[in-house]
Amino acid sequence: MKRALLLLIFLTGCEREPPPLPDAFLGTWRSDEALTLESMRQSDQITDDARAVFENRFFGRLVVIFTETERASFFADEDNLPDIVEHNIRDAGENFVVFVEPSNDELGLSSERTWYVDGNIAAVPIEEWGFTEYFRRVTPPSTNAEDSQ
């Protein structure tokens, strides 16, 4: 009987819903070129070709908008529709979230990406290349009270 109960508890734990996106992430964020380049320049894991691309206004253009259920991303200086994906969250806490991403074999990037937030700065370690991309909050999340006014 004890084994059956333990098995039931274990299986119930495996079927838990993913955690919600922490409120600290809600709103609009834009890549911070200066902070990201400072981090990138300290890395010895980037090829010279990739470094040249990154140094040429690569950062500072990406905008990410987080809602409770999805995120949209686009480059601010391009006329294209944003990529919109539903959150696939593996883990989350008050100031971090681990997203499970579609695999990007072309760039050799991980299928999980962890975001950390501290006030109006978000940090996304790019472990494969040994640096962190930083984002600065552009707009705070709207609340229902603000929407109704």
C-alpha cells in the first residue's frame, strides 16, 4: 500500500503544471547594446567572425514583450511582424525564469534559456559563447486598473 501511495505521489508530481511567468518580467524589454558588448568583449569563446557581426550594431535592436502567456520579439529597426511564442517554462522563481526554446542547431544554441531580472535590467547568459546579453525595461506591465481608465 505504501508503495502504491508513493508511486501516486511521484506521478502526480511529474504531471504538475509549469510555473507562471513571474510578474517581474511582464512588459517590454530592449537589448542593451553597451552592457552586452562589455560582457561580450570579455569572452574568449567567440570566433573573430561572430565578434565582427556582434560589434556591428547587432545588439540594442531586439525588443521582447512579455505577457502572462506569451512573448513577442522583433528587431526595432526592421519592418517585419514579431515572432510570437507561447511560454514554455521549465522553472521559475521571483527573479528568474527558464524557458524551453525551439532548438537552434544552426547557431549551436541551447534549447533552454534562463532570464534573470533585477529591477529594470534583465540578464540572459549565453553560455555557449561565454557572455551575457542584457535587456533594459522599456515599459512596465500594464495592470487591469490602468487598462480600464
